[in-house]
Amino acid sequence: MASGRRWLAKVNDSKVGSLILMAVVFGSCLVNGEYLGGRRGLSGSSGAVFDITKFGAVGDGATNTFKAFLNAWIQVCASTVPATLLVPAGKYLAGPVIFAGPCKSRVTVEVQGTIIATTSGFATPEWFLFERVNDLLLTGTGTFHGKGEDVWKEGCGKKTNCNLPPTSLKFRNMRNLEVNGITSVNAKAFHMFLVKTEFVNIRNIKLIAPAESPNTDGIHLSNADHVSITNSKIATGDDCVSVGRGSNNVTIQGIICGPGHGISVGSLGKYKNEEDVSGIHVNNCTMIETDNGLRIKTWGGSGPSKAADIKFVNIQMQNVKNPIIIDQNYGSRGGDSQVAISDVSFSNIRGTTITQTIVQFNCSKSIPCSGVNVADVNLDYVGKTGKTQSASGGSVGAICDNAKVVFSGKFNFPTCAK
């Protein structure tokens, strides 16, 4: 069954059989990783390169090229030597595409042009799905344009029970993934979604959508392990990065976030039998005019799970709302959250805020937060004017409900009573 899925092509006409036959023929004719438009590697790489324009792709921004992507992928995935699927300069319209493995060798997808999403025709909740493809590199200076502006008005907004529009780039059941250099613009929903992935390195990317765009999370993780997200710019209408259920050993560093809803662990506890979260380390990031800063959020009335070893260190903030939050009453379900939060630290947080309450810890009554440390936080309250209104004292301060918190170092606002 797994080998059959390798040739999976999302087509809705009578040519499915032809595509499968082509896959078998092409595979038997492959010589040294080259066939039908293949050429020797790009500079600095070895192996075969398969240019989608050699498979019928037209870079006019109007011709749907998804079949060219899939035909090129068949060759790339079947290559016994490292192979590259190349998207050259140009504008390529494409409906939903599934790149399924396992593949026979290391695979590179290099995007130099702009890939534009169709508005409709999505039978599954993703635009580009990479599945069971180990040792994958997605790279290039090109852009994935999700055309979210065409569907946002009809989207989920703040509805709790709603099927989100398609994610632009989903990676599922993968190991050893690297993403660098690419840009994603105006995703219909999430820009990137990692689920059941491990050993992932994401760096030097740009994820961009307007502040008012709904549910356009930059990168969402679910059951992801050993993930590094570094040196990237994320400006969206939702969380810049959201770390969900079952994710462990995640490093987020050198991110410029804003606009958006900040960097979040959660939401957790929405579903039954969620796996624990641990080892989430956020360091040297900049938050610019985000609706939230650094946040841990869990649903009320959740089932039992744990969230531990969560560190936010060396963070610069500019006019941020709700800078430091633990919210265990997230969602509309009611009841006490059963997610046990422990070993959490916020340290060396600097800059400005438009919220008078800088620290907001609203933890579960039945399972209070434990081992929470806050150190060296200096955030000037500037209000909506952008000018400092209170450097210390007054109503600027902290709330610590059902939380065991230790404050240390220097602060320019009143902290919670010991």
C-alpha cells in the first residue's frame, strides 16, 4: 500500500490510469536519475534535476500546472540518486498537490518562481502535502502564494466548530526535513503545518499575511519532535508559531514576529488523550505590535496531560499587547483545565507594551501552575499613543491566579505578592 501511495496523483478525470502507467514506464527507463527533461545537478548539488516546465508546466499564472508537478515528482521520487524538482522563474497556477513517498533517495524541491493557489478544488485540507518523504530539502528564493484573500471572508473567523481552509504547506509523517529561503504569502489558513515529523530544521523563511487575516498561523506543530525554527520573519493574522499537542524538543530562535498573535504553546487540551508537551525553548526573538506576546494556552474542561520545560529568554517587544500570559481558560468549553503546567520561565524580556497588566497567569484551580519563574522583565507601558506613560508603579503589574511564581532580578512594575 505504501508503494502505491508513492504514485498518488490528485486528478479527477480518466487519465489516472495513464499517470500510473507513465510512472511505471518512466521508472523503468530512468538512467542515472535522468529522464524526460532531467539534467545534471545544479551548482553545488549532485544528481538529477527535473524542471517542471519539461513536464508541461506553463509559467503564465493562468494555466493549472498541478499535473506537471505530479509527473515531475514521480521521476524525482523514483530516482536512485539524489534528485531535484525545480520550479524555475515564472508564475505557476496549481491546485492541490500531494508529494507522497517513500522515495528512493534524498529529494530537493527548489522553488525559484511563484506558485499560485487555485481558489477552489480542494478535496483535502492542504494545498501542498508532503507525506512520508524522509530526507527532504525545500529551498529556493521563490514564493508560495495561497490567495487567501479570495476566501477569508467565507472562512472560520472566530468560530470554534469549523473546517479551516487549506493549509499552504503540510508535512506529515516525515523525518529529516529542512526548509530554507522560501516565502509564503496570504495562506488560506496555516502557512505551514508539521504533524508527526521529527528532526526538522526551518530557517531563513518569510511567512506573510495581513494582521486581520483569520487563522493564518505561521507554523503550527502537532506531534513534532526535535524541531528548530530560526532566523525567520513571520507576519500573520494569528500565532507566528504555535506548538501543539505531543510536540517536544522545539527550539525557536531569532524570529521577528508581528503582526500576529505572538508565539504560543497551545492551545492544548482541546481533544481527548492528548500527548504531553516538553522542551519548548524560545530565545532571542523580537515581537512587533502583536496581540499577544509569549503565551501558554490550554482549554478549560480538558483531559489530563502535561506541559513542562518551557523557556522564553531574551525577548525584545515593541508595543505588544498582553506580553506574558498563561491562560488555562482558553476556549468556550468551561470547567477546570487538567493540563499540568510546570517548569516555566520568562527571563530578560525588554521593550514596550500597550497593556497595563504585563504578567497574566490564570492557571487551573484544580491543578495550579508550578515552578514558574519570572526574571528581569522591563517593559514600559506606552498605551495606544506609543509614548511612555508609566515607567513603574501605578496600575502596571502582574496577576498570578492559581500559580506558584518566583520573581527575581529587576522589574519596572509591581509583581505578585509572595
